[in-house]
Amino acid sequence: MNKFVDVLIVGSGVSGLYCALNLRKDLNILVVSKSKVSCTNTYLAQGGISVARDKNDVDLFTEDTLRAGQYKNDLEAVKVLVSESMYNIKRLMSIGVEFDRDDQGELDFTKEGAHSINRIVHTKDNTGESTAKALISKAKQSENITIYEDTYLIDIIEDKEMCIGAILIKENEQINIYAKSVVFASGGIGGLFNNSTNQRILKGDGIGIAVKHNIDLKDINYIQIHPTAFYEEEKNERRFLISESLRGEGGKLTNINGERFINELLPRDVVSEAVYKEIKETEVSYVNLDIRFLGKDYIINRFSSIYNECLKRGTDITKEYIKVSPAQHFFMGGIKVDLNSKTSMENLYAVGETSCTGIHGANRLASNSLLEGLVFSRRAANMINDSIDKINNPVVAVNNLNKSLKELTDENKKLAIKTIRHCKINN
Ligand SMILES: Cc1cc2nc3c(=O)[nH]c(=O)nc-3n(C[C@H](O)[C@H](O)[C@H](O)COP(=O)(O)OP(=O)(O)OC[C@H]3O[C@@H](n4cnc5c(N)ncnc54)[C@H](O)[C@@H]3O)c2cc1C
């Protein structure tokens, strides 16, 4: 089957849906998601979203991001991220995200590792869930946005080095989508690792397709290992994350001999390395995180999701240490994009974790990922809004292509269908 849309967006996380919501209302947009619309890393985010609190914070936030990234960041991209942060947080609030407030009714900013000041907005410890729910609800109310769940991107359609669409599998059928612009918002690579905090379905599909089509990648050696995932014997399941905000609020790490071995608020790569060292030296596969001093009532209110998830796993964090060890968490590298999220292929954009804007450098500063998804997917949307009327309707190219674009081989179709079943089982 062939179908025509103005914009195809692959991915229903923060970057895919926020991009869709910032596109013009007269554009016909299709968002596809490999599994259910909420099966995303976005939904799992706990800590929050960084934001420059005011003009005085711009330089400090920039410096914190660069220091955490070991100064391998793209400075121009970091400046864009920081300067557009508050605008996008306000826009997210207008879409329906209700961030926590302090006693005076002002935004309640919390702190995480390597941030010099409190600058993270959050909804308790489930910021991702509330953000995802607000974006999904808004997208579902938008008449110009259609969402296909359980729909699997297997390739793009390329004509004269231009992206003119993509090949999808939905309900065991091949659909060729032709689009004036295609946006990859297909997330990270954690599903490729046994030991990762990510949704198991996220296996870097967009990046694989980019390699196949010679689209430029950047910083693919920069993979973040989070120091504190809940420790469990290997189960071949996603590791449950113990958010950095617990350390931001004073949580202490000790080895099994009760000795503190690191300043808990150093950047993630430094803390992970220190934890690995302790694990090696003590020959015990975890270290302990202690937040009991915060008090039962505070813990249950502020960290309710983490409290409940740990309880399900047999640990009462108001009374016991939390056993933690490192796990793959985030991909700083990805499909190389410019400041408007354009890839090296005409008409193809990449946003969110699958892209590499260069803002993270060698190591992401906590809570900068959702922000990157917001800032740069809005920029992609703005670019598409301004340029799409000048793009030829892909129907012309399709007439030429029809001769060469064949049905998938039975073998490829079987593989795609198997992958979709796998996603359904893992959702
Ligand atoms: C446990 C956890 C906690 C986190 N906490 C925070 C935090 O507090 N603050 C922060 O800033 N960041 C946090 N992060 C990182 C952040 O959540 C992610 O980097 C961000 O949400 C990625 O958003 P995204 O839109 O790029 O991708 P995702 O939200 O992961 O969405 C990816 C989408 O791509 C789709 N997709 C993938 N492949 C295909 C395909 N072949 N065909 C069709 N669809 C496809 C998926 O179905 C999905 O809809 C956390 C991450 C994890 C795992």
C-alpha cells in the first residue's frame, strides 16, 4: 500500500510528539511508534528537565554542561539549548505539564549531579510519565496528527540522495509512506545491551538505517553508563533506575564496608568509574545508596515511584540501603544534525536521543536530554514549517520509483513481523 503525508515522524517520545505539536496545523502528520505510544524512554524519565533559571544562570548552565561533557561539546549547540530552555518549559506547561511548585507557588527547582545550582523542574519523580501523558493527549486531540502504534520502520525511501519517505510494517502489511519531510525521533540504543535502563525495544534502528544510506553520524563512541541502577541478579530485563535526584538531595554512596568513596554529585562518568572500582576491589557486585536520613514521609511523597518500585523488588528505601550498580543509560552520539536538526540527507531530520547535536559532548549532564528533545525538535518543526511549501510533492518521484521499489522479500517481511511480536511481548 502507498500513502502520502506531509510529514512522517518516527517515534512517539518527547522529541517526536513535541515536533508534531509544533508543526503547522495545515500539515498532515503521521507519527509512528514501534510498540505502544507510551513505550518510550521518555515515559521512564524520573529526575526532571534542566532549565536556565534566569539570565544570570545562562553562563553557569552552559559551563556545567561543558564541564560534564569534558569540553567535547558543540558550544553553539549548547548556547542554543540553554538560551531556549525556559521558552520550551513554558510551552510544555501550556500543553499541560504541571511541574511541582514550592510553598510560594513558584517552580520547585531540584538539583542533580554536576549542576552548580538547583535548576531542574520536575513532577515528583515521574517527570517523564507526566510529560508523555500531556504530549500524547494533546497529539490525540489534534486533527492533523495521526498516530500508528505497533508500526515498524524498516527503511527510508531515497531518491537522488533525497529522503522521500519510508517503508513501514503495520499489522503484517508493508506500507510505503511518501512524505515531504521525514523526522527520525527513534530514541536510543539501550536495547542492544543486556544491562541497560532503557526500554528493551530501543535498538538504534534509525542509526542502522542512517549507516545503510551513508548519512553522517557523530560521536558514536560516547555511550553513558549511569552509576546507580537498582541491583538485581541478571534477569534479561530493563534495569530499574535510581534517579540522580536522590543523590541531588543528599543520598550517600558507600561500599559494603560502609566507607564513602566518592563525591556523589560529580558527573556520571566519574561516579560510574568509582563504583566499578569499588565493585572490583570488594568483589561484591553492588554498592549501597542511603537516603534514609530524608525521613519516611518525605521519601514517600517526593520519591513515590522509586519507593514503590523498590518495595516491589523487596527493598524498603525508608529503612534499608538501596543496592545499586552501573548500567548503560544514554547515547550521546547519533545521527549528525545541524542547529535545525537537519541530517546530511535532504528532507531528513533527526531529533532527540537518536540525533547528535553535540550538546552532550562525551558525557551528558543530568536532565539535559528531555530538554534537548524539546529545544531541537521545535527547531526542526520551525524549519519544516518554513521550507515545506518549497519541497516538490514526492508523487513525482514516486512515479519514477515505482519501477524500482519492490515489495519486501518474504525473508525481510518475516524478520519485521518477528520484531513487532517481540516489541508487543516486551511492552
Ligand atoms: C530510566 C530513564 C530515566 C531517565 N531520566 C531522565 C531525566 O530525568 N531527565 C532527562 O532529561 N532524561 C532522562 N532520561 C533520558 C531521556 O528519557 C531520553 O533520552 C529521552 O526521553 C529520549 O526521547 P526520544 O524522544 O528521543 O526517544 P524515546 O522517548 O525513547 O522514544 C523513541 C520512540 O522511537 C520509536 N521507535 C524506535 N525505533 C522504531 C522503529 N524502527 N519503528 C518505529 N518506531 C520506532 C519508539 O517506538 C518510541 O516511540 C532517562 C532515561 C531513562 C531510560
